[in-house]
Amino acid sequence: MDHGSAASSKPPATVRWGVLGTGAIVRNHVFDAIRGAELCQLYAVASRDGQRAAAAAAAHDIEFAYGSYEELLADPAIDAVYLPLPNHVHARWIMAAADAGKHVLCEKPLTLDAAEAEAVAAHCHARGVLLMEAFMYRFHPAWVEARRLLAEGTIGRILDVAVWFGFRTTRTNDYRLVREQGGGALLDVGSYAVNVSRMLLGDDPGATYAAARLDPATGVDMTFSAVLDYGDAHCTFTCSLEHEPDHQVRIYGTHGWLSIADPFNCPPDHATTITIATGADDHPHHSLLRTITIDPANQYGLQATAFARAILSGEPSPLAPEDSIFNMRLIGRLFASAGLDGPLAGEKVTT
């Protein structure tokens, strides 16, 4: 269906969004976030099942529903797409969206390895569209404030970053449990830990050490632990698909430590806190604790607005594709450190 005529009635300075898929991430987080975001209009949704797309559109007040991804991409009124599909099809649909002239905000991990990330980044650049990996946590005011405090030297020079990100998957048909579909803890929640490490300490640790606990039936890494050695600083992390949900980041410096209460998935209707500890001598009870309350914010909506602002202004993506390429390179090193092949081992990437 061609809604090109509707494009002329689009309010000025807004980005019309189409969403490829109706999975839990968009139902629970993305639809409402885009609808409420500045500079954004939630316009269309697509599913391989037309009835499912129609049901999602009705439930979330979306104007148009399509029974295939191709139909949505063919709509000239759509400016940008949110891509929340399973990991192994990200590259295919990023390129298809770029070919249709749509800017792409894609769920993490952007692709299955660095070569794929390089290929889709080059493809989007050649088509003149923006591409960004959806690390929404970076846009939450808690992280914006935490990074400001760190830059000011509130806890001194960063020495160590400790990250824990785990939950328990219970769906037997979860693509996270299929290695060839980009399953496993490292590519899923571990991509956040790698991103935090790179954001705070740099893209290229001198050495990596890793170990994984594999599912005996599928070979998927259910829990993955690592040390990233930057020489004068370390990041240690554990990520898991089999633990009671727990999300933690604590950053240790020469003069104290800093933590964010809910560093990755803070609900939009909940305030969160930053805790800073300084001044202790030889016992943690002696630390001077300071707590900063951060008002509720929708990090998915803030992310959509930041991406829309870049589209409308002609500026680069807030998180450049090069950031995603570095993320995938480091994830590849971690797979190798744990003695594992990545999901695309031995396969060639084609554009």
C-alpha cells in the first residue's frame, strides 16, 4: 500500500517510524516509547503474520499494519525503522531497509560478527542512511550524569569496572538458545557489558580472558564470564541466561566507587539512583556515601529522539556504526578467549 500522499500532511520536523516485528521488546518497551518521544511519530508495524500486525496496531494505536516486512519498507512515507528481529537476520533486514531509503535503529547485537557489522555499515553509508545499534541505556539520564561525574574526577582515575547482567530465559522456542541464530549470553546481555567496558576504558584491551558454561544439548553459552585487561585498568563481567535477574555496574577509581541502581533496564516510571562512595580508610563501613536521585525517564524514547534529531539535522548517528564494529570485534576476541567459535565461523559475509 502506498501512502505517499499522506507524507505531505506529515507535521514538520518529525520522523515517521515503522517497526519490523511484534515481539516482546517492542510490545513492552518500544511502541509506547516512540509514540511519546519528541520528534517521532509511530506510524506503521509489520509482521510475517498480517493478523498479528493488525492486532499490534490496534493495541498500540498504530496507523498502518503490514503483513510482511517488504510491504512496510515499500511505504515511502516511512523515514526510519526499528529492527528488533532475531540476531541472525539483522544484517539482511538492515540492508533491505537501507535499499528502501530508510534509516535503521537496530537492536543489539547489530550483527553476528565484526565482518557483518562492517558490511552493513558500508551498505548504509553507500545508501545515504543512518544506522545505529540500540544501546538505549546510554541515553538514560542516570548514565549521562554518571559519565559527567566520572569525567570530573569524582572517584579519581578509573581502575576497575565490574558488570553483572543476568536473567533466566524460560521460553523453549527462544532464539537465544540457538547458536546459529546468534544465541547465547555473550551476544545477548554480554554485548552491554562489552559496550560499557569500551565506553569507559577504550576499544582495545591488551588481553582478554574468558570462560563459558555451555548448555550440553545446544552448545550455547548460558553463562559467560570475562576479564578485559587494559593494563592500568580492568573490566570484569558475568552475563547469563540462567540466573535470577540481576543488573549491576560498579566503577572503582583511585578515590572511590560509583554505581547505578538499575544500569540497563530502568523502567520509565521508576526513579533510579547513583551511589558514590569515597573517603574510607580500611573498612567499607567508613565510606562516605552520597546518593543522587535520577527522575524517571524513558530511555527508549530518549534514544528514538536522539536518532530522529540526527536524521532531521543531517548529523551523524549519536552512536556511530564504528562503535558497533568495535563492539563486535571485542566480542569475537572473547569467544576466542573462551575457546569458542562465533555463530558465523567459517561463513562469508555477502552484501
